Amino acid sequence: MNLVELRRRAIRYFSKILLPNSRKKVVHADINGYSLLVLANEDVGRAIYFMNNYERPETEYLRKTITPNAVCIDIGANVGYFSMLMAKTAAQGKVYAFDPIPLNSALLRASAELNGIENIEIIESAVGGSDGEVSLSQSTDSAYSSIRDTERKPVERIIRVPMTTLDTFVDNRRIKCVDVLKIDVEGAEGLVLDGARKLLSDAALRPRVILMELFDRNLRPYDTCALTIIDTMWSFGYTPFFITNGAELTEFRVDRLEEFHNVLFLDKRSRRNS
């Protein structure tokens, strides 16, 4: 273990002692050229605030692949790390950020105001396989919240939240083309895909780039697994890749799923990737 990793582990350890999950602490972080309000008592906020480092390979890859006029959708936005990155990079485009937890959405709205960003729309809703309402298991660390309890963190409360499908949302907003889609919903990724079949089947409309968290421990409560999701994406014409520490793509391999929890999918039939 190198000194950098030792330092990160020490910071993570002591920050959890000083700021346990039960103690809400909103802090102001500067990262990627923008200001972001985060919860320093949660894992995402700890990485951003104390270490100024969060999913760096994915960050750098998206920064170089998002075009200035791109339309981006962030499902499971949390406090908006990737939503803000998308909005800053696609300055002439549009970002739709979904998160059903009220505090997360409020912090993201405040961060957008702090940065004077007007091309981001925050939708306080879950995204899944049907339209209506759903019960959400909100964890003591909100990033681990999901429609079903994954048991990775204790459940703080059960809340009722609105839910939409991607197909309904895209139809209602008359979106002509989605460029980049990020999905991180703690195991409910398959439900999101169930509600996006029209979008993913439309060669002119569907995203050229999809970044999706696939972690079998999260997926088990939904009776699915990473390989099933990847097979579904293959059926829609998407090729899976991993993103290396140098923000470059490397071939997908089943035996590396425990190493890489985020999988990047490229539309192999889209000329927009060239």
C-alpha cells in the first residue's frame, strides 16, 4: 500500500469518527472548477471535501467526451457531483438531474445557484420501470438509498416519492436526442432500463454514452446481477468497457467486475461516437 492510499484511509477513518452518519454536516467544497455543497458525514461528501478526489477516471473521461451542446441525464444525482460536471462541460447544452431525496435535491439546487448555472434542471423523483409513486429506503448515508433495502447501510426512514420512467420523461419533454446518461441507483439499474426500452431502441434518440454502476451486492435484492444487465445492454447494441486510472477505455472482462463497479457503455451503431 503506497503513502497516498494510507493517507486516504487515515482521512476516511478519522472523518467518520468526527462526523458519523448520524450527524448531518453540510460543507462547501471546490472541485473540478465549481463549488459544491456536500454532506461531510457521508461517503461521497467525505471523498470530495476531505480528499478532493471522487471517481477521478470517470470524471476525466466524461469531461473529455461531453460536447458543449450535449443533453445529459443524471439518474441518482445525489448532491450533484456529476450533474455539475455535466452542466459545466455542456455549457450550451442541458442537464436533467434526478434524485428523490429532498436534502440532496436542495443541496444541488443551492450549488447550481452558487455557480450561476442555469442549464441544469433538478427533478426530485425516482426513475424506474413504471410511472406513479414508490417507497424508498433512505439510508443513513443517502448514497446507499434505494427502492429496496440493499442492507449496505442502516435504513433511516421509508419515504414515498414520485417515480417516472425515462421513456415517459423524454416523451413529455420532447427531447430529441440524449447524448450522455449516467445511472447510479444502488441496484435498481435494471428497473431504469425496463422503463427506457423505447429510448434505447431509437437509434436517433438514444444516448451514445452510458455510465452505469453495476455492483452485484446492490443488484441481488432486485433478483438480477451485473452480467444480466450487461446482456440487456448488448441486446440494445451497446458495448461495455471499463475506464482505467488514465481515463482511457479498456476491454470489459467478467473477472474484473469486482475491481470496476462502474461500467461504460458505448452505442456501437452510433456515428456520434466517431
